Amino acid sequence: MVKAIVFDFDGVLFDTEPLHYDMFRQVLRMEGISLAPDVYYARYVGLTDPACFRAVLADYGRSPVSSETVARLVHRKTELMQASLRAQLPVVPGVRDCVDTVASRYRTAVASGALREEIVLCLELAGMTSMFEHVSAAQDVHQGKPAPALYLHALAALNRRSALRADECVAIEDTPHGIEAAHQAGMRCIAVATTLPESRLSAADVVVPSLQTTTLERLLCRLA
């Protein structure tokens, strides 16, 4: 029996992946690195900010990368991201009603490699804060996706209120890294093709074009 739905954030609740790419591109350009969109979506999408900067710098021959450098780049990207989100909030169409319905029937949480301040800001601006019992963010774990740490952190938090097993949770994701993280945590996964084509998400238990195309109840029936 499914008792909880754990949502990824970027690309699932908010259409922020294009913004993330643009902010990474701007910050890296100041470092003399040109990051093409096809390279970003093929190699780096779904990574945490520190992991993405480390990976890009390493791939472009900038190793070793100091913690101070990564922190500086993350801080700059966060400033740009916050300003952009306040200017125009990219809520995925239909997601507010979807989550509201889900929250009336299941326990809900967010497990995302995004920074907590970005998640909190978006949920507050969208009026969705109360729809989630818990939020696990990048600062809560040492390893981002595809490691299972974020999902395990969210599960542990939900368990503090009442007992819940991993196999009673379903994750909703939009990247291969996220799908792998959910599966490693022992959860089944529904993938939405909002960020990447369905062919890139085949490892998920169910793949749909978006959460608007069907009801969650029907998706859960497909998991049975």
C-alpha cells in the first residue's frame, strides 16, 4: 500500500531546470567556460550545485577544485537564481492542484538536491508550503543524487511522526539521477518527462509526459 508521495523539486514541481542551466552558464562564463545546453542536459542535469560546478570544472581541466572556489560559484549562482525566481515563478502547469489533491490523501515530502532557500522561496511564493509534511534539501546530506541519501533523509523525517517503510513511498522524478536515487532508497518511482525525453527515463517504474496527463491514482494503479 502506498502511504507517501515524495516529490523531487526542480523539473517536477517547478520548471526551474532551464533557469539552473542559464545560471550555471552565466557563472561559468565568468570563469572562462562556455557550457552548451546539450552538454548540460546530457551530463550534469540533476546534480547539486556544488557537484555540478566540481564536475564541470574537472571536465574542463580545472582540477583540483578548491572548496573555496566551489562555495564562491554556488553563492553567485544562488544570488542570480533567487532574483530570477522572485521576478517570475515557474510553477509547472497543473502541479499546484495535483499536489493539493495528493496531500489530502497521502503523506507528502520533498527530496531535492536544490538549496533549501530556493525550495522554501518557491513554495512560499506559490502558496504550497502547507502541502508538504517535510522538505529534504541539499544542505541536509553529504551526497546528492544519484546517491539515495536525500530520499533516506526524507523517509527518516517522515518516520519521526509515524512509522513508514520505503516500499510504502513513491518518488516522482524527472532525471535518471533522481530515478536511481529513489530506487536505491527502496522506493518505486514515477518519472515525468518535463525536463528530458521519455526515452531517458526508462529506468523508472512508470513514465508519463506530465502530471497533467493523468491522475495520480491511475499512475499508482500502474505500479501495482
